[in-house]
Amino acid sequence: MPLLTTREMLRAAQADGYAVGAFNVENLEMAQAVVEAAQALRAPVIVQTTSSTLRYAPPEAFAGIVRALAEAADVPVALHLDHGDSAQLAERCLRAGYTSVMIDGSALPFDGNVALTRQVVDLAQGMPVEAELGKVGGKEDDVEANAAYTEPEEAERFVRLTGVSSFAPAIGTAHGVYKAEPKLDLARLEAIRAAVDVPLALHGTSGVPEDAVRACIARGICKVNYATDLRAAFTAAVRAYLAAHGAAFDPKGYLSAGRDAVRARVAELIGVCGSAGRA
Ligand code: 13P
């Protein structure tokens, strides 16, 4: 089917108390793996690319790939810009066929974040826009950040002033690899959920224990982002394939190994999200 926007998908998840998995992809094979896993489990799914991924290959290329994969599937697939670093990039992605964008002004002071996010909501002309307030810690795309928790009253004001369609609060997760088990502030999440009515996105989910992810979903998270986990699965499988096939030279061999590993991991994570059988 054609690419869907994240709006319908996330509203359905919010209404029924599950989350849609949002999986970061870096290439054709990872995009195939995500859509294949979603198809096999009859799950709605979000394929997403960060700003740095779009410096590696342009949005038009990812839009072409993911649109073709979605059209060959019969489960809902959305294509989302994750951590958009400028209004220009968000606009270019939407023009290329992305069906959702995030603008990340979380490093700016509150008013600057509101102004940038508002600009993207305006240029998106009704397409869904996600934004972040407070800082999810760790290495976010290629920017290092210290965690700063989102205040519920600020979240309410931010969502009201910007008109965003989904919101990423900082509740103690971090992007990248955790050095110690993350401490999630579930009471804060509940307070944010009570303060805003738009769907909430969890960032930095790789390495968060499954029970903690489920606890967040039970408290109103309905989009769960995974990036590091899939990059690691892909790379480990490619490394193992090349170690076992020292004379291999056809990329289709080792890239298939990476694709198989990501498909298997995405299937497990769809299970954590509770989105299997929802499409
Ligand atoms: P992880 O790399 O920790 O899974 O974070 C993913 C994410 O939030 C992308 O925006």
C-alpha cells in the first residue's frame, strides 16, 4: 500500500494501548528487513532515517526505496525523518515523499525550540511533525548530549505553542550504548501523559530492558525508536559472515546476512511494542 503518515498509525496505537516500532535504517537491506518483519507479523511500522544517514545517501534515495517496499507490502508503513537538524532538511524530506518528520530543536533554549518547531509545523502543511523537549542523553545522531528531564508543564506549553503531532519527552533514556542500566522516570512520564494529548515517542530505546519499555507503553508511549540495536545486529552478522567466508567478494552474501539479522531483531522488538497483529 502507499506510504501512510505516522498520524493515523500513532493515534490507533494510542487508542489501543500499544506502540508502533520506529526503526532506523542505513541502507536498502535494513529497510527491507524492517518491512519484511512487519509484513510477517502484520504490524504497522515506521522506517526512519537520521540527518547523518541523509548525508550518507539523500532523502530522495531512501524515499524511493521505502516507497517501493511499502507498495509491495500490505501492512501500513510510514517513512519518518528522525532528528531533523534543520527546517530545510525537513522540507526536502517531505518533498521527497517522507510521510512524517521530526525537527530536533532540543539543544536550543525553550523559545528557540518553539520557534523552529513552529516553522516546521507550518511548512509541513498538515503532515505530522515530532519534536523533543529536554534532552535524551548520549550520542544523538552525531551530537553528544547530557540528559535533562522534560518538565510536564513545559511539555504542555510546548505542544500547545507548536502544534506538533507527536512529542518525545526526556525521561531518562539515552541514545547509543548504555554504560549502566538506565533509570526511567515513570512518574514523570505519567505526568507528561496527563499534561499533553498527542502521541508520545520514546527515544534511545536500544539497551532499555524489555519490561521497562513495556512499562513506558503502559503509561502512554506509542512510538518506540530503535537505532543502535539494529546497527549492531547488522554489523555483527556481516562480521561473522566475512569471518566464516574469507574468500567472499559478492556484497549480496554478507549484506544478506546483515539483513537476516536485522529482520530477526525487528521481529523481536515488534513483540516488545505489542504491535504484531494490529495491521
Ligand atoms: P537508540 O540508538 O538508543 O536505539 O536510539 C534510537 C533513537 O531514539 C533514534 O532517534
